[in-house]
Amino acid sequence: ITVAGAALTGCAASTDPSRPGSGPSGAVAVPVLAAAAASCNPGATASYPPLPDTSPSSWPDGSLMQTIRSRGYLVVGVSGDTRLLGARNLLNGGRLEGFDIDIARQVAIAMFGRADDSTVHFRVITGAQRIPLVNTGAGTAGQPADGVDLVARAMTMTCDRWNNSNAAQRVAFSAVYLMAHQRLLVRADSGIRSVSELQKAKAKVCAPTGSTSLTRIQEFPGIQPVAVQIHSDCLALFQEGQVDAITGDDAILAGFKAQDPHTVITGELLENEPYGLAVATGHPEFARYLNAVLEKIKGDGTWQKVYDGWLRQALPDSPASPPAADYGRAS
């Protein structure tokens, strides 16, 4: 059934002053649904200390940075349909645009002095392809491979992704470059404003295969999860009336809301979603290089300019400053 005709009940949830939108700042407090999140040591958001010097002459022999520079271009896995983060602009020749795209361009600028079609190659991938393709890698100039050097595709840092018992499912990350939060997108006139209301309605809620959003929404009895390959498939199903809600990171849902003004981002904060740039586990030196680049763009105002251009107005309840870095992981 659809949620529009369902009986609605309130949802008991607490507010957390450490979350966006809480506290005395004047923003409306957003309820939080606590989850027994997996823990690990170092924590999921801990990355490696940044390299003290990013100049090519300082790069270690055999480093991925040397391979990329010898190849002549950086290969980045991105989304092609996530407005505000990574999407093709059909009014601009299909050029990829968004927050993730601009952050990846900063890496190319650091490596080559510019970010154009010759120095950064974007490869549109699905969420499920992120780990396999970054572990495959893009190869060398003489022996190209069918993977990517890094992933800048709204990828949440988790303990499982760092430490999965299956080496093929493990990945390493930069420090957090954006903190998003899992919430819900519903029709503005549905009356639905909480997870418990979706549970009462036995609602169908859409999320991409392989996403932390899908894993989290499966924890709520009564909700019928609907898995798709890419998030924009959720929007299509939603607009066709085949699902009642979409769950995902607020940064992603904000792009959907921009496309469909008859929607609202609502519900409790289901999960923190710290985004990291993903790299192959065998190249911690590249993660350290990325952390040095992120430190630079946070310090010189570039990060703020990119955030303000894409996300500030779309996410009024979220922090509008660079996330703090945790360098507690031994390289």
C-alpha cells in the first residue's frame, strides 16, 4: 500500500546535540534513531597521517602517485546521476558536475597543475562497483586495467569496508571530506514524517544495492526494502508510485528534492554517513597523499567554496564547514 492513506502515529526519538540541527544554534532539532553501530579500532573515520610533502620529488618509489603521473592522468570512479554530488549536466554537453566531482578535480590539480579532460578521466560507476574497481586499479600507461585509482562517489567509511574478512571487499579511505546523514525522502502531502509511520504502513522504501542505507533500513520491521542498482532508479520508482519513500544520505536526497519539488526530506537521523575518498588497500601512501590535498583545500578556502556552491542551500540543517580529520591509523 502507499503511505498516503495509512494511519499515522508519532515516533519517540531523542535529540542529540552533537547532530546537525540540534542545540542552541537556532536550527530545528532533528530526532535521532540510535543504532548499535559496528565499532572498530582504529575507528571507521580514522585515516592515515597526511604526507608532509606532496611534491612529486618526494613521492616514494613504487607509489600510486608515480604510476598515475607516469600514465598522465588520474582515473576517478564517480556517480553520473546524483545531482549536487556527481551528475551529467545535459545542458552543458553532458559534463559531470557536483561536489564529489570538484573534490576529485582538486586531486588532479595537485598532481598535474590542472584538471581538464587530459589529466582526469571520470568513470561513471554504480555503488556496487566501487570496491571492486578501486581494488582492480587503472593500471599503468603500458598495461591499463579496467578499474579506477580512487572513488569519489558518496562512499561511507565503515568498519566493514576497512576490515572485511574477504580481502576483495576491503578498501582504504582518505580522511572524511563530507559528513552526510541518512534520512528519508517522501511526498510532501503524504503526512509521513518518521520511520515508525513507514513501519505502520508497511511501506516500500527504496535504496541502492550495496549501500549502507539499504542495510540500515532493513533493520526496521514492517518496512519493505526495495533494492536497485543506482539511486536515480529509486527516484523513478518513487515518481511512478511503486515505492513510498527513498532512504539515503541527505546530500543525495537534496538532489532528488531539487528535481521533484513535491517532496520533503524528513525523518530521524538514521545514521551518520562520513564520506571518504576510497583507494585500494595496498596503497596507503595514496590515502596519505589525498589527506595532504584535503588539508590544503580545507585550509585555503577551496573546500568551503565548493561546498557553498553545491550544498549550502540544499542542506541548511547540516554543518557548513570542513569536517575534522582523524589521523589515528598507522600507515
